[in-house]
Amino acid sequence: MIETSGLNIRSIKKEPYSGSHNGMRYYLITKDELIKVFLYPEPWCFEATPDDQKECKEFPFSQEGLDEAISWINTNYEERRNYWNSCANDKMKW
């Protein structure tokens, strides 16, 4: 489960929120009253990762939408755990 201490709807309105968990990186940003969540593999930062390696999903800009976004990130990690862990292991090859 990802660590979200300090994350709330007001904080992501001010600036993007990013983090990583065992090979999976995530990036949350608000745009047009939506929360856009991107998932992408390590080792690169959001800007350096090719767009075709990023998965994006949008949620309503609300606390409920943020809760859904966090749930989606956690579910994606659990469903694709082997893939994300291989990304974590492969980052040392770069």
C-alpha cells in the first residue's frame, strides 16, 4: 500500500504529488477540476519517462475522487505486482 501521509485535496490543488512503491511510480496533478493520476515504471522521473510507458486515469476533484485515485493506485500495484517488482529490480541495470 502506498504511503499518502500529508496528501489531501488541498495539497494536490497547490502542487503535483509524486512517489514510488517497489518499482511503480505515481504522479498526481489537478487539471480542469479533475485529478489526473499517472502510473509509470522506475527508474526515470515523470518528465523523462516516455509517454507510451505511462498509464493515466482521471478522477473527480473531490476528497472522494482522491480516495478513489489512491485505491486505483493500490489495486494496480497488487494486480501487477510481478511487473512492478521487475521494474524495481531492473532499475539497477541502468
